[in-house]
Amino acid sequence: MRPSSASGRVDAQVVAAMRTAIAQAQDTWTRTAGFVLWRSRQMLDTAESWSGPVPS
């Protein structure tokens, strides 16, 4: 059996994008989970090295 990572089957770039979006959302109390998903998708869409599916 293969050891699992802390993020499960999610690509490391997705995890990094979501962590960045969460860090950006910490400065204001009005940010929601929708912001984190939107911002993560935006970062992955503009990443030249990303070719996988964008999280929904």
C-alpha cells in the first residue's frame, strides 16, 4: 500500500494555491469559502505549469 500524503490525492499545486488564497483571505473577515475557491481557480488558470483540472 502506498503511503498517503497530508493532502490526500490532491495535486500539490492545488494545495499551494488554496493555502495562498486562505492566507490572502485572513486579512479581512468578509472573505468566504467561495472566495478561496474562486481565488484558487484564478491562480491555477494563470499558472503556466498547471495542466490539470481546476477544483470546483
